[in-house]
Amino acid sequence: MSFPLVVGVTPGSPADLAGVVPGDEVRSINSIVPRDVLEWRALTDEAQLELEVSRGGMELTVEIDKREGELLGIDVHSSVFDRVRTCDNHCAFCFIYQLPKGLRTSLYLKDDDYRLSFLYGNFTTLTRFTELDFERVLTEGLSPLNVSIHTTNPELRSSMLRNKRGATSLRWLRLLLDHGVKVNGQLVICPGVNDGVVLDDTLAGVLDEYPELASIAVVPLGISQFNPEPTMRHHTVAEAQAVVDCVDKWQHIFSLSLGHRLVFAADEYYLLAGRPFPSPDTYGDFEMYEDGIGMARSFESEFFGRRQPLTVVSVDSLPPSTLHPQRDTGPSAIPQLTRRCTPRAAHRPARRAVRSV
């Protein structure tokens, strides 16, 4: 386990006045070793603090008196101080496997950490979720969370994740919903795997088993030029049209049954299908913006002030040079992905190297 490393101190803050400086390593707060910024914030909320600090090989004790709830004024190097919960799935559509060799090590990290789901909107499959995690989510009110569902068929989900726990891990989703935790779901659609009838059955399964979900994003898999899976491919126009039709049908069913649309298709599907985007009112406050849902409508509303419709052009009508522009294919090139598997939520800040706590 690493300790939080101070990389910045706010001038005039309680930490600054107490003598904390960048480079200090905080070993404990009131004799407790924080695992992440969630615990850090809870611990530093107190009025009287005692920090055990390591500075240049010396062990120091820093005592701080401040107002209860006042920010300490320290920027630390990361949001997670213990080991990030890595993903032990091996999804064929995983964007990490589609990166070229030779990039910085951090880009190859696959996380499946519910803490990062709460903090930054990352999606977790719950295959590494435990009873202790569940207890902490409830105790600390870590909501909303974002869960990759992909399918409600246990065997198919296990196959897609290439993890036997994929068949049983959605029991945690049921428990989270039972205890009032807000959860957003995501379905990454792979052509010939979980689209068509399977997608229809999945949405029926959601209505039957997980109707309390706050939302479901239906998004296409991403394919880069470094894709190692020959069975993974882009959607055809007909397949994209079928997804749009399926989502439209289930929006109507969910509206009648639950009082809201619940499921939304990514903008990419409407572009590929050559279909008009739904009206701006369909997207509410565009809560799913960073999941690629409503971006085009939002752009139109901002650009035209909701006065003119956005013209949709089918990709079939675009020249090949537009669809597949020339780009660097060297070893340092970063692949252009159609979609990330773990997008950030619109209401969360972009991921940074420095965390202000």
C-alpha cells in the first residue's frame, strides 16, 4: 500500500499554517491510515487532527486545529492510496486490449473499482465486489454507481466477460437497488453477440429484475486498428437501425410501465442508421452526455438555440476518406476508439493526476 503524497498545499490553509509542505508523505490521520480520498475526507473533516508525516527520511507529527468541516488544503497524488481494484475480466471488446505497445504503463491499467465508479463515473462489472464493499457503499452513501450489464442472461454475460463470476455478480446490482443506491447501467453492444433478440431479452430482463435502475445506456463497442479479436467488428447500417428500433420500442414500454424512458441509444447509432435524433426534451438535462448520449442534440441546441433541426447524414453517403482518415500507425500512435468502455459521468470532474482534498 502507498501513502498519500502531498503535491500541493493551499496558501493560508490549515495545512499550510501547520507547516505541511509538498513532498510530505502522510502516514496516518488520527492514527488511521486512509485508503483513498473518501476516507481522507471523512477523517480530515474533524476539527483536531494529528498527522504522522514522513519528510526526507524523518518522521514528524503535525498537529492541526481548524473548524470542523473546513478543508485541510492539501492536494494529493491520487484518489486511491491502496491498490486500485483491477479488472479480472477479459472482455473481447475491452479497449485496453486494443492499445498499441509502447505507451505509458498507466494506460494499460484495467480498473473495476467501485470507488472510481462513484468518484469519476467509471463503469464496474461488480465481479470483484465483496460484502465489505457493499457495506461501505451503504455506510458512506456512495451513490450513484455505474454498472456494466451487457446482458441479463447469466451464461452469456459470463461468456462476454470471460469470467465465471459474470454469471452471478449481478446479484450485487439487485442488492444495491434494494438498498436505495442509485445505479446507472450500460450495455456495450457487440454485433452478433448481444444485439438483436438478445438485446430485446435483456431489456425485458431489466424490466423484470432491475426496474429501479436510473438509466441504461446502449452503446456500440469500440474497434481500433489494434483490435486482436477477429470476431469483434463494427455494426452494419441495418444492425444500427435495429438497435435504434429496439430502444425506441422499449422507451415506450418503460414509459408506460415505469413512468420514464430509462433506456437510451448512443448518438453513434442514429448517425450510422441515418435516423433523426430524438427531440431535446427526450434527454432531460443530458445526464448521459459523456456516455455519448445526447451530445449531438446538445450541440445543436447550443449552436442553433433550438431553432433549427440537425441534419443527419448516413455514413453510407460519406466518401471513404471521411470515414477512414489517414493517421499515424506507428508504435506510438494512440488508436481512435469509437467508444470507451468506462466513460466519465457528466457530473464528475475529468480525471487528473492531482486530487484536491
